[in-house]
Amino acid sequence: MDGGIIGNNPATYSYLLQSKVKQLDKPIRVLSLGTGVGPAPSKNADDINRMVWTTLSGEFTIDADAYVHDRILAGMMALQKENSGDTDGINYIRM
């Protein structure tokens, strides 16, 4: 599934779709292979001028969807792990 069609992290939609289609006996694992969007960068507000803000706002607009879906899926996977009693390692990795 191409992420650009419905969201920039299709793993979230894949997880939601599988949970609606089939109930599994055991917890699932998700490996999300991205295109290089890492964690949201932190910036010092004192170092930001209008030009930097313009550049950052464009980058943020493009990447915000990926950041949000990463956090949503991480939360859903953590909840699944907690509810299932799964103690068998990591269930969500985004690379």
C-alpha cells in the first residue's frame, strides 16, 4: 500500500484494517519501513528567524502526518501488548 494515498504511514491503516478483518489468537508485530522520516526534530526557539520558520513550516507540513501516525500506531501497539499480556519483546518498530 502506498502511504501517499491515504497517509504517510500506511502501517497504521494496515493495522486497523487487519483488526477489522480478522481477530487473531496472538498479538501481531509491525515493522514499518519508512523513507527516512525520523523523530520530530527539536529546535531552540531563540535560533528561529522568519527564514528558518518558513523552511521548517514547509518541512513540518509534509512530515506531520508521518509523525502523528507513528505516535498513534505506537500507542495502539502498546495498548495491544498491555491487553494481551504479551511479554515476548517488541511489537512495533519503525525504521
